Amino acid sequence: MDFKNMSLKSILPILLPGILFVGLLIWKLSPAPPTAPTAVLRQQDVGASTGPSEIPLNVGAPQEDAAIQQQLDRDRQEQKQTKDLKIKLEQTNLELEQEKALAQINKLKKENRGAFNEPAVEGQHNLPEIRVDYIGGDSVKKEAILSIGGTSYQVKEKSNPAADIQVVSISDSSVTLHFSAPEELTKTIDYKPE
């Protein structure tokens, strides 16, 4: 054959199968690139496994294992810190809520300071703060001026200065009152002139 007169287009179909065959032969005969060491488990080591008789396991280098372990330790530490911060945040929120509630209670106490006394240990029943400011009149018609929760009332016997308070009697030295709320109670308040 005269190759000088042939063009590249006409030669290529003749040479292409040979080139491909040589390339495939070189690829097949070349050594495989190095891989990580592998361990082989046999079926008798694993027990009655239904898989193939040999299972390759990749065994990483000790440096890779140490790096993975360090990363896991860092992740655990970060999770622990996050959990601790969440707990502290919840405690702070609870403390703030408690402070708000105490502030609200104190505000309500200040607003109602003159109206009601705190319950006493001896069994005093959350009664309004009452003071006798004046007792006068004659022996037949006694009158008094009472200060109930900071408001003054001029009262006579059987009068009601408030919805749940009734004046039972007035003497020269005291006023006896009957309370219908929070429960039925009669109390005598002494007059202490200043």
C-alpha cells in the first residue's frame, strides 16, 4: 500500500482498532494504585452470616482515627456547652419571671396598702386597716369618726361605712364593728386619742 498518497481520513479507520487494542492491553497490565490496608472477615468469624464468605473492611491509619476521635470529642464538648448555656438561659428566664411577679405583687401591695392588712399569724383575717379618730355625742346618740383604709367616715350605731362593715356599738373608749367578709367576725377597736 502506498501510504504517501492516502489521506489521514482514509487511514484512521484502519489504524483505530489497533490503537484501541494496544491502549486496552497497557491499561490491563499496569499495576493498581495503592489503597488503604484492608482486613478480611471470614464467614466463620462472623457466625452464620448470609453474606459473601469474605467481607473487606477498610482499616484507616491511626492518625486518621485519632483525628476523628478528636473531632468527636470536640463535638461532644460543644454539645455539652450548648446544653449548659440553655440551662443557664432557662434559669435566668425563670429568675426574671419571678422578679416580675414580685414587682407586680409589691406594686399591688402599695396600691392597696391602706385598704387591707397582711394576714397575721394569730389568725387575724385580712381585715381593712381601721382606726378610731374621734368619739363624741351624748350618751343616747354616740358618733365616731373612723379611718378605714385611709378614708374617713362619720358613723353612728347600726350604720354601714362600707359594704361589708357594720357599726355594732359605740362606747366612750371603743367602737365595735361587725365584718361580713372575708368571713363573719366582730371586732372592737379602741379609741386612742393623741
